[in-house]
Amino acid sequence: MKLDLFDYTLPPEAIAQSPAEPRDASRLLVLRRSTGAVEHRVFSDILDYFRAGDLLVLNNTRVRAARLMARKATGARVEVLALEVTGPRQCRALVRPGRRALRGATLIFADGRTAEVIEQTADGGRALEFSPGEELGAWIERQGTVPLPPYIHRPLDDPSRYQTVYNREPGSAAAPTAGLHFTPELLNRARKMGVGIAEVTLHVGLDTFRPVKTPEIESHEMHSEWYEVSEKAAEAIAATPGRIIAVGTTSVRTLEAAAIGRHRAHPGTASTRLYIRPGYEFRCVDALLTNFHYPRSSLLILVSAFAGRESIANAYQQALERGYRFLSLGDAMLVL
């Protein structure tokens, strides 16, 4: 399939720069897969679409404080986003601007610790080797701040609004944003009406923001992401009499990567490069809660595989015409 089929015009003013207040005050577009019908609600109405016996699957990852500021010996400032600690003193990172971080460059951080660029990786990243000091993961968490997506141009008044209320497992470079709309009260109400809740973990990589660039979508190579499905979650999935509702594309990828049959998932940890595109047969996921995604992205391709490309294109057009807010801090879509 041609990538152009998953393109649309996203006006800059449609990209949300701040979250709705409170969390569940965001708008909710409901899309019926069977008919293509669209309804327009607010997120706090979402329980109207749940039934006793359904299972919500949440991604409980936590966004790491991985954004670090540094300078070169010349005084030039650089921004470092630590993606993965790969050794006692080594880290894979993105450095901006990249022209200031060529191989051999030394970066100096606020507390005096330094890092040398030892490799420029094929994906545009950098391999860094740090000077001796505090354990590297703990040091990054203490020195860093939570990174926001590159299309959000101002810091949040409350950084916790870029974390879900159920975050537990640190490891993501970005938030699983479909879950940002839930409040503890809304989740408690879901439980009381007989909706089960299971948690999985998938640590979101920064590549989630990178658009697909190959002319045909089949040629795109997915990045690898680490996930975990606990024994408890696998048992809850297998015992679900109703629908499995994935909260976010990350939950979809986790469930489908671990799937071993209809409503069955293999417990354990692994990395996945699963690329869900039209024609994919879903084995675990019956309904999807998600945000509105970037044009020409693997995320838009995934939701199109789930709901149908034409239905998604129509829903997105309606959302734009009605002033919905797009991307990470924007409004939500429930696909049933």
C-alpha cells in the first residue's frame, strides 16, 4: 500500500500544546467499526460504552526523566535525550543539534560529569561513554527532566500531566498518551460496573514520533520495544467473557505481540518489532482507545488496520472540522 493513503493535512493549530483540565474533560470521538458511524462525546462519558465483563488493558509504563542539558568546551549548548543505558558507563542517546555531537566530541553536564561521543549510529543517534561517577541510570533520573514530544513547544505547568495516573514502571521515552485521559475516579467507576482492569508494560521508544518514509508501507522497518505481560494479566485476558479494550496503541502492540490465540497471551518479557498494518488479523484486541495520530505514521497505520482506512480518514476529517485537538496532549477516539 502507498504511504500517501495515510496522509492528511494537520494544521499546526490543531496540535494540542496543553492537556485538558481535568483529565477526563477532553473530547471523545466514538467510531463504530461495523458501520463507520461517528459520535461526539466528552471523555467522562466513556463508561456509557463499557459493559460488565469487558477488560481494560492499561500500559503502566512511566516516562523517564531522560532529558539532559549539556555544553561543549566551546560553550555551545546541546540537548541529550538518553534512550537506553547500554553498559556501566554507556548510553544510547539522541543529541540535538547533531552537528555539535560528532564522534569524539565531549559533552559537559551541569554537575561537571562528561560524556564522549564514541559512535554516530545509523538511526541518527549517538553512543555516549560517560566519565566515572554515580550509577548511570540513577544519575540520569536525578539530573534529567521528563521529555515532551518535539511538537509541544512549551513546558507543562504540571509535569505529572504527561504521566498516566497508573504509571508504575519507569522506562519510556514518551507517554502512552491514550491513558492520560483517565482519572482514578473514572477507573474506580469502571470497576464497580464490572469492568476488569489488567496492566501490561511496554516502554515507548522515541522512534514512535518518527514518520514512515518509505513510499510503500510494507518496506518500513519498525523499531524494537521491550514489553512485559505478567501471569496475572495473561490470566485476566484468558478469563475475559466480554471485550478486550486496549488503552493505546502500545497496549495493542503488547497484546498482539504476546498473543498465542483468541483472547490468549503468553506471559513473560520480550522485545517486539511487530508492525500492524492493513490486513493484520487481531487476536486479542476487540476495541481500542487512542488519540489522534500524526500523518504518515506507523500509529495511524495501526489504527487504520483496526478500524479500516476509509473509516479512520472520515473520522479524522470530522475531528478536524469540529476542532478536536490532536496528538499526545489532545483528544481521544474510541473504536468499537
